[in-house]
Amino acid sequence: MKFSDIVKSLTPERYEGLKRAVELGKWHDGRLLTQEERETSLQILIAYDAQHKAEQDRIGYVHTEKKTACEHDDDEDHHHHDDPVAAIPLKTLQ
């Protein structure tokens, strides 16, 4: 079977199973993926994504739009409430 035929015949359910196998490094039955299986499976997943998903939803997509120093994500007061380290006051060493 050709590589393109494998990609065309992949169902969404099998795609998810293959993706999970690559993520975990083992098949659903517990057998470990070989390096060759992992590489081939990842190539299949990338090819499937290219045919069925929007660019930002594909495996390996990296958002490259840069923000200027003055732009921020809807954070009016510029505080980092979700960052516990940001709430710790700094001490000056003498």
C-alpha cells in the first residue's frame, strides 16, 4: 500500500489512535513503538493534518505573530494573577 493511500484511508478514529500511540510511545496493546514506527506514524499524522485540518490546528503548528511591547492579552491591569511567583514581593539584599 502506498503512503498516500494510507493517509487517504485513515479515519478520524484511527487518526486519534495513531496520534495517541505516537504521544505515548506504545500501541494500544502495550507494545512499544520502534523508532521507525514512530517516525512513519508521525509522517502519516502530519500528512493527514495537511489534508483535513486548518493550519493552526495541525501537529507542530507554531504561532509566529509577534506582539509589540505595548500589546497584551486582555489584561487591563497588567498583573499576572495566575502566576503565584509574581505575587511574591522581592527582598533587597544588603
